Amino acid sequence: MSARQDYIDKLKTKLDEWDKEIDKLEIKARQSNEDLRHQWEKRKLDLQEKRQDLSSRLEKLRNSADDTWGDLKKNMDETWDSVSRGIKDMKDKLFG
């Protein structure tokens, strides 16, 4: 399997994991105090936008030429890191 296909598979798996994490955070936020719920609502919108962006880029990556995927990967890695940090931050706040 190529490095490109490995990356695509890894990203798809991570997107699925994030969906589950976001669902867990949503449930926990509903049970939290008003301040945390408000923080979650703001963060959730940002995370959902970035998640959708990554999903769109994943489709572009699947359809890109082998020699151009490196540029797409770099941009995706930056967004990926941002989403990961956002989820971890809210997880720390909600779950302590």
C-alpha cells in the first residue's frame, strides 16, 4: 500500500474517531454548568467546520494525482492538529 493510501486510511479512521468524541462531548456538555455549555457550543461550531473541511479535503486527496498529494497533506496536517487540540481542550474542561 502506498504512503498516500495509508494516509487516506488513517485520516478516515481519525474522522470517525472524532465524530464519536464530539458526540461524547456533546452529551457531557449538556450535563455541565452553563459556562461550560456555552464554551462547548462555541467550540463545537469551530470543530464541526474544521471536520467538514477535512472531509472535503479527504475527497480531493482521494482524487488528486500522486505527485500533488504532498501539498494537500501539509494543509490537512495543520487542520488535523487544530481539531485534535480543540477536542482535547474541551475534553479536559468537561471531563476534568
